[in-house]
Amino acid sequence: MDSVVGVLGGGQLGRMLTEAANRLNVKVVILDAADAPAKQINSVTAHVNGSFMDRDAVLQLAAKCDVITVEIEHVNTNVLEELSNNVPSREKTSRRRVQPHWHTIRIIQDKYRQKKHLEDRKLPTAAFKPLQEHCGCEELENVGEQLGYPYMLKSRTEAYDGRGNYPIKSSEDIPAALATLRNRPLYAEEWANFRMELAVMVVKTEDKADKHWQESTVAYPVVETIHEDSICKLVYAPARDVPESVLNQAQELARRAVAAFEGKGVFGVEMFRLQDDYLLINEIAPRPHNSGHYTIEACPLSQYDAHLRAILGLPVPEQGVKFTTPETKAIMLNILGGRGPASHLTMAEHALAVPGASIHLYGKRDARPGRKMGHVTVVTDDMNEAASRMATLIDLADLIKLESINPQPEPPHMEARQKDSRSGKDGSIRLQGPLVAVTMGSKSDSSVLASGIKLLEQLEIPFTVTITSAHRTPEKMMTFAKEAADQGIKVIIAAAGGAAHLPGMIAANTWLPVIGVPVRGSVLDGHDSLLSIVQMPRGCPVATVAINNSINAAQLAVRILATSDLNADVRKRLKRHLEEQTSTVLEDSVKMERLGFEAFCSQG
């Protein structure tokens, strides 16, 4: 097809847009830095090096193409307006030169104007209020009285992935919020107490903004998005456990919202599903969106195919934006940068072993923590199966994040797992932090735990040991339990005697598996603690081993760790240990048969 598309921005969205264009023989010219990801996969056309905010660079791009589109909305709309009015094209054409319309991009750039645009058209959003150019504490305190606490203080411009947002939970947060968002135009938004975040990709095929959304738009399926630190982590397609009526409402709301803007192309609509199933529009992106990556594998037309077709005036069949089959289920996981420069490559290497996983790496050079370096999509015909396949990668993503936020020194009592497949001289992720937490109610329990701790050392399992009494230090015990998972702990071993409340109280304050070790006391020989730990109420399980048997507790903890595909080395060491156990018994058997019972026993 004899069309040339100019793209402002050459990041991952531009890269995947270029991939789609290549299949249609559509030429793409990118305006961005020389080594931008989109330029790396297309050397057919002469790209433009520079900033998409630079007027001269944008004009240079315009001279090379038929239509200009964006992969990021933070562009120079003044020059786009100029281009749309003058239309100095490669060849005279009747098609609009900028898609979507420059006015749409300008409105969406400013989140307050975007909200106002939607409100004026009676489209539901959270309540919001404009703020003075240099607002102060008093004005924000008044906002708190009007909107209630908590509320969100947001930057109107250049805000994405949570950058530019500050939650104000009380008036005490206001000074810090102003300091963080200083020198930015701001507005305030009511807190949305949502039960779920949803997103819908919408394709708009007509230029005009009007009320005929049925004719001018088609919608992809509704998906559920999971965010951490305001960055999209996971997308479940379709959204899980959402009534059909709510899914239909979400698609209609998204189409009506997009129809309210001028221009063609793909738009991403993010929304909140409130506790009563009422839907609020959160934000709109005038371009392909992170929540739509799943469409590459799960739909006949990806969001990038659809965007190109829409801006070039090519057909977008409604069937093309549905799932490939009625049973199609997909999960998309973002691959984020970690502490080491190659941690994202570690994720990709593990994804290679996941059945049905499609891996997309973006070619970015700087893998700083939290930066989107790629994504993985798993497609099956069953959501539970997709979740099962993705579980290992989610665990690894959590570990990479933990290492980047809270790097752990090597435990002094053991070597780090140097042979772990995730370790490397290139700075890739290394599991150095403790995986097992061992705790006891008092110092007197330490002798019982000694043999179990020795086994953890033999199997080279990183661990930490502490004392947390359920009765004498309850606050410390609860903090320990609640923070264990965030510290990278995977299993907790808790030893207690007498009333033995410690294992159960820890289990009540964490989702991690807890293994209880009953300690023999001086009165009831440990039966009291055994029965106390065993008789936990429903919904608060504690795995319980025999009285004083910390070896079984340690081995059970290692077996739990070994179930994860991330811990292949742990599994090997455990298997070797079990084989040694068997060999020891067999050797004793042979020895007893050879020496006789009395002689064997006399050896001690």
C-alpha cells in the first residue's frame, strides 16, 4: 500500500505499530532519538532524529509522510494545528494530515481539560476541582473539606504511570504533596473507592465528534488491569468475574467517550468499577495503550493493526476486534526493569519455557527499575490455565521488583546461590535475601530449632532467625508477620510451647505458608502445644509437624520452595538430600545384616 505514516515517538508503542505496518507494506517514518526502539526494526525509510516537541523536526517529518499520528500524547500540538490548517503534503490529498485530531490531543494532554470535556458531555468521572496556578495549603485544605479525605492531587500535564499523582489522606500530607508536585499545574480529584480497574480499547473510524457512537466506533473486549505503584502490571482479558451487563455498559461507555473526540484511530479508555458496579471514566489515551497489548495474540486484528487501518481509512471489521474464538483467554504481564541491567532478559528467558507465551522485548538500552522493557502474553482457552502458566513469571517479576527496591546483602551464615539460573556477572537478578523466616516464642526454643536451621544451612537456603513472642511482644510479632512477604520471605517456621499461639497468630497476619513446631514443655510433654497448633479455626491453616521435630519443618519449607520453577537449584539440592537419606538407611540395613544386631548396636 502506497502510504507513508509519520509517528511522533519511537518507543514500544511505535515499535509495535511499525511491526503492524510492515505486514501491510505501509512505510513508517519515526521522529525520535536515533536509537529509539521503533527505528531499530525499520531501516527501509529515512527516519527523523530529534524531539517530537521540536517544531522544525515535526515539519521535517511532515514533509516525508501522508498522515501523522502519535504513540505518546505529550507532543507539540501547536505545530500539529499548523500542519492541519496548511496541509503541506508529500502529494495533495484530501485525508486529514493529523490523526487523531490535534485538538483532541491537546485536550487529552491536560487531564483537567479532559475531565471537563467528558463532564460537559455528561460522561461519568470522579468529582474534580480546578486549582489556582500557585495553590497553597489553605486552598488544598478547603478542597479536602469539599471532596473529603482522601483525595488525589494531580498534575494536569505530562503525567503518566502515576507520575504527577499524590494521594492526600489528610491535611498533614498537603505540604509534602505541594513539594513533590511543585511548579506543575494542578487539579484535585475525588478518591474513587473502586473494586476493580477496567480498560477498553476503542477504534474510531470517523473524523467528527458526534453522538452517533454506534456508527463511528467499535470496541475490543473489556479487560481487567492490575496496577502496582501506579504502573500497569497485569491485564486479564476478558475481565474476571464481571457480570455481562457490566461488561456491556463498559463497552458502551468507552465508545461514547471516544466518540466525543475528533479524529480517527485507537483510543484506550481506563475506568473504575465501583463497589456498586457503577462505572467512572478515569483517563483516555488517544493512541494504542498498554492495556491493549494482549490483542496482538488474542484478536484477529491487534490494536496496532486497527489504528493503522483507522487513520488510513481502511476497513476495520467488527469481528476483527473480538477474541479469536469465544473461548479465548489471555493474560499480559509487563516486564519491568530491575536492579541489574539484564533482569528483564532473565524474565524473557524464563518465559521461553512457558507454554503458549509470546514474548515482546522493546529494545530499550537503559533498564532502570520500573521501566517498561517488554511484556509477555499467555493465551489459552481457560483463564485458570493461563494463570497457572503465568504464575512463575509473576513470582519472578515480584522478586525483581523487591530486589530493586530493597537489595539484600548476602546472609553472613551462608553463601548466596551462585549457581541459580538467575544469577550472573552482568547484574541480573540474584536471590540473595532470606526465603525462609524462622521464629520462636523465647530463647529456650532455640535448641529445638537448631537441627532444622542446620538442615537449611546444609541445603543452602537463605534464612533469617528471630524471636517474636505472641504474648510478650505482640506488636513485633504482627509487624513481622505482615511485612514478611514484602521482604521476600516465602515460608515461615514458628516454634512455640505451652499455649503455642505464635504459629496461629502469625498465620492470621500473613498469606504466606506457616509451619508450626510444637515444643515439648515440662508439664504435658508438648501435647498441649501440638493440639493448640493443630486445632486452628477454618481459614487460618498452619502446617504442623511432630513435637520438637524442626528437621521436618525445615524440610517441608524447602519442599514448598522447590515447587516453584524459579527454584530449580533448590529442587536439585533437596532431591540430592532425599537420595542421601535413602542411601543412609540402605547402608545401615546392609551393615546390620552383615554384623548382626548386637554388634551393630554396640557401634553406637
